[in-house]
Amino acid sequence: MIRLEKYDNMTVKVVCGNGDVIAGACVWDSPDHNHHEYGVDEESLRIGERVIYGSDVRKIELIRAEACIPVRDRPQAGEEIIKWFADRWGLPIEVYRKSITSCLGSEGGIPQWYVVLHGSRIVAGCGVIENDFHERKDLTPNVCAVYVDEDFRGQGIAGFLLQYVCDDMAALGCDTLYLLTDHAGFYEKYGWEYMFDVRGDDGCLSRMYVHRSDRKKRDAD
């Protein structure tokens, strides 16, 4: 039987015994997934809502050593995540607490927050909020606070994170996302389109980008 514990908090593709293929961020759920009372006594992985037991794994392929996790699925790690964002952006914890706490345990809606885990370490993250402090209140929701730890940059993690966020938000019914940044030439690599400059609440101009899901693009065509 394939040992599953080493794939905890990684992104994998699993081929099941019945031929199903499930890919995504996984969590190792301990030897019996707390179902020992039902006679289950083996390792399992959880990918989204799907629980896959070791005996049902025909093949498992590591896609990335990291996993992107919606914060709504990790309420037990809320304080750690809040502190991570505050430390990275040099802002008081309270700036993030209300927004991040409000999405813990939720099934959807705005705000949403995401982190990338390498093992048990948070190495990247971002949020999706109504407005990232700019004058165009009609351009919503906004991806915000995109950050990758310095020692993990240059490994494609930003693109991995952004793609996951766009796919997840599309699954929640939000096909179009906006992003305000001072960077030029970076987000274009990940399918974002520059729109125009927008004045922020601080009076300074920044670049506004948009990302439309594949479904939204097909509808437009």
C-alpha cells in the first residue's frame, strides 16, 4: 500500500481503484480519519470534500510540493494566518483580523483569503475583498495582499496561487476579479489584463488589472 502521510499539504493527482482521477491540495487525515468506530483503520487523504483511503489509491503523483488552501477550510489556523499577513505587510493585526475571521468556516462569498503551505509553513498568500482602497467601487471584488516569502520566490508560487484563487472564485460564482498594483509586466504572465490607472484612497495612481475566467471569456466571444 502507498504511504500517504508524506503528501500532507501538497498538491497531488490521485488515480483511484475505480479509475477516478482527483487532483488538488490534499490533507493527510491520520490513519483512520476518525472513523475507527466504523472499522476503518488505514491512512486517508482529503482533497476538497473527497476522502480517499489508502486501499483505494492506485497511483499518486506529486504536482507541487506546496498546496494552496482556502482559509475558510482552516479555522483552527486563523490566528496564525492573521499574524502572517500582518507581519509580511508590516500592519497591525487588527487590519486583517475582521476580514480573515469573517471567512473562517464560510462556504463562499466575499471576503476570501488563501495561503500556500510548504509542509506546515505558510510561504505565500492573498485575499479577495470588495475594494482594495481605490475610487472605482464598481470594479469588485479585488485580489489583494499578494505576497510570497522571499526565499520561495522564483519558483512559480505566485502564478500557482493566483490561478488557484481565480479557479476557486469562479467555482463560487465569481468569474471576474480585479487587482490594483504598482507592478507592470508581472501579472500579465498569469493571464491578467491591464485596464487603466486608478486613483487610490491615498490619492496616488496605480495600475488596475482584470482577470476573467474561461467561462466568462467564452460567453464574451
